[in-house]
Amino acid sequence: MSTDRKLPGNAPCVLLIVAALLLAAPLGSVAIGADDPISEKVDESIPPEESAPLDCPEGEEKAVIGATADFVEKSSGFRYTARVDTGATTCSIHASKVRVEDAEKSMLKNVGKKVSFELESDNGKKKRVSTTIADTIRVKTSDAKERRYKVWLTLLHGGVERRVHVTLNDRSHMEFPLLIGRNFLCGKFVVDVAEEHSDGAIAASAEAKSAGDGG
């Protein structure tokens, strides 16, 4: 009795399609539709990286900013109500659906690569933006130490526009999707916690201009 089994009639076509996809996919590429992790646990055997020096212009008159303030993220044109935190070295923004070009498993190996991610404005609009991974940062959470990406983004408030490192983070459980750290404030602002909110008229006008330009 023969033990040979016939393949289903469409099997050769399926096999050819799978083979073609495998040949077409470059090594190290991320599967279509797959999102990369926004953080990873820190390998304690690797020494911490040195932080980039803050850009603090001297001799300029500093503006006063409150505990919260209106900001615009320039590439998306989105307006945010941000929390101002002098205890944070780097700004941080809520991001989702992170995708790194030719991603490696280790975040450290992805520094310098292109990354895209989804931002969401205060009023619920969503937009995908692209930039470069500038560095990574170690963050201590209640559970463990995490590594997160730092990217270049341009933020605006009250006539001040600065291109700074911004940490990508899941801030969906936090009140403010954008946190402003010392790397934006340094040399430009003095924080007055008695001033509860700074509207930053430039924020609204910048968002309107971005919308008018189709951004």
C-alpha cells in the first residue's frame, strides 16, 4: 500500500508565495504591521551612558513659565497642555505604535536609526511622525529599571522654539501626555509654581499655521 500523500491543490501556490516573501524580506527588518517595544529592561552589566550636556544660553532675559503650559510639537502641529518639571532632565511625550527601521533586538543598537511613531493631541487627533533615535535613557520605575528611546523633536512655547531630546514613553495613564524637562527650560525660562498655567500664545498660532499648511 502506498504511503504517499497528495498535497492540496493550492499548496504549490501557497509555498511559492511564502518563499517569495522570505526572499524579499531584508535581514533585520520588522514584519509589516509589527510595533517595536517602547521600552526594555536594563542590562545592569552595561555601564550607564553619559547624559548629553544641556544647552543653556547665558545672558538672555528669561521668561516666566507656570507649573503647566501650552506647547506645540512642530512636526505634527499638535497642541498639548504640558506639565513643567524641573526635576526631569529630558522632556517626555506619549507615543504609541513605535516602529524602528531595520530594528535590532537591543535598543542600544538602534541609536541613529529612523523611527516613526503615533502622537495624539489633547483633542484626540492622531498623526504618525518620523525622526531619528538620538540616544537611550535609563529610567527607574516602581517595578524595575527601563531603557527608553530619546528622539529629536522641536517644541514651541511663548515665542521660544527649541529642538531637543524627547523621551518616548507610554503616558496613557498620566494626566499630561507631554512633560517638559530642563533641556527645554534651561537658559530660557524661570518656573513660577504660583503661576498655575502659561498659555503661550504662540502655541495656538503655530498649530493653526501647521493645519493651514496641511501638516
